[in-house]
Amino acid sequence: MSARVITPSPAAPKRSLGREDLVHDLRALGVRPGDLINAKVSLKSVGHVEGGADTLLDALLEAVGPSGTIVTDSFLEVYPLPLSEENSRKIAERATPSYAGALANALVRHPRAVRSSHPIQKFAAIGASAEELISAHTPRSYAYDVLRVMAERGGRNLKIGSEQKTVGVGTTHVAIGLLRLRQKRARAGRAYVADDGKVAIFERDWAGACARGFVNFLPYYGPAGAIVAEGRVGLAEAKITDMKRTLDIELELLRENPSLFMCDEPACVECRLSWEFSTGHLPEVLFHNLRRRRFGDVLFALRTHFNQNYLPK
């Protein structure tokens, strides 16, 4: 299916956007009643929204209607293990704020929201499929499994904001997990309340990825029919993609070239050093970071090199 491209109208004078404006733009883009939506949104890119993220969330819910579902990341920070005394007091709870942005936190606060019990990679959702989808995402689940299930059920990625503001479409993390691509990073985790009511420590056990490299997949989505529509919501670039198609494309590409999601930044510790198939060299990465006075990245590089080469396989 070819993408339906909406040609943006000439830039209008800055004005406030209300709920009706956002609903109009979402429907014009192609958001439909009954949609299962994975929303990745840069609120600042949209422009001045009356009521902020709460208004945008209301507009999304109106656009998908009672039979639709809105899902967002609502991930939590992790801390070095073993936890310090201070970090051990930061217990992951249902209402713990996320670093994933204004829309994610607006959704978490919403009285109808359901949030997964996974201690770190929490997803939150509102809508017809929310309870069924989110309740299955537990401490025993793969971190991004919610997105895999959404792809199987005809879910769509809704990205509002430029590639610099809202990186990737979400399913790349699923592809990395399904292919079991291996990354060795410093141990990190978070305290949470386990099923028995006791505080436990959950250790991060999945691979991450460098956000700058996700743009490498963009040239492949269009020709394969993964882009459903492109246009604008408010002042922001917007795009709808088919989750099953983006995932299938990413799986095929990463089987052929596991390093495709890597950026070309010579100082990037994550891409140059942290993967089993990374081809960077520690002295070169250290040199580039020292030259830029990125002393935190120098320490990160040294820790990553140690994890990659000296920890047990």
C-alpha cells in the first residue's frame, strides 16, 4: 500500500491549538476509529497546545474512539548495580514518573490508564485493548514485548515530531530482541515490589541501541509499503507506519547486517565498543571523546571495554 502524503500548507502565524484542531489533524493524517496506536510524540514540536499533553491525549483518544487504544512508552531510569543507599530508595511504582516525555506522563496520570508491571520498561495504555495488552507485560516479559504483540494485532506506529525529536518507530527494539543481538553493558537496574510484596532488585537484561542509528532504516520503509501516511499534526511532521511491516523489514535487514542500526559517530561508545560485532577500538574512541572534553563518555568507554572483554560470557 502506498503512503498517503499530505502536502503541508504554508506556515501559518503562530497560534494556540485546541483539542478540535488536533483531532482534525489526526483524522486528516489517517488516524481511524478502532486503531491500535503506538504513539511517539514530541509535544514541543506540535506548537502551543492549550492544556498541553492532557489535551493532546484527549485528542488522540477521540480520534481512535471507544474501540481504539493508545499506547506509549513510560520507561523508568535505571541505576548502577549494586544500588547505592539513595538509589535503593527509588522504588518503581505504578505512578512513578517516566523520562519518556509529557504525553507518556499525561497518560500515566489518566484515571483510565493501565500501566505494565514490568519494573523498568513500562508501557501505559488507554482503550479497548489496554487491559489485555498491558497486564501481560510483567517482570518475566521481554522489555519491548508489548510492541511485538501490537505488531501481530495490526498496530500502527504514530510518530509526531522530526527524526531528531522522536527517534525511530519502536519496532527496531523488538527486532533486536527477537534476533538475540548481544550487548554487554555495565550492570544496572532498579528496586521494585515483587509479587510477594517484598522489595526486590530487577537487573536490566536486554540490549539497547544508539538512537542516532535508527534513521538508517528510513530509506527501506517507503519502498516496502510500511509508511501508511505522512503529514502534519499542528506544526510537527507526522507519520503513520504499519508495525508489522516495519518489524518485518527490520528483521530482514538486521539478519543480513546486524550493525545497520549503528551510527557513524566515531566517539559513540555504544556503537563502537558495546556490541559483540562492534569494530571500534578503545584508543580511537577515547581520543575522540577526550578531544571533545566528554569525560563522562571516557569513563563510559572504559567501563564498556571492561564489560565486553573481561566479564564472563
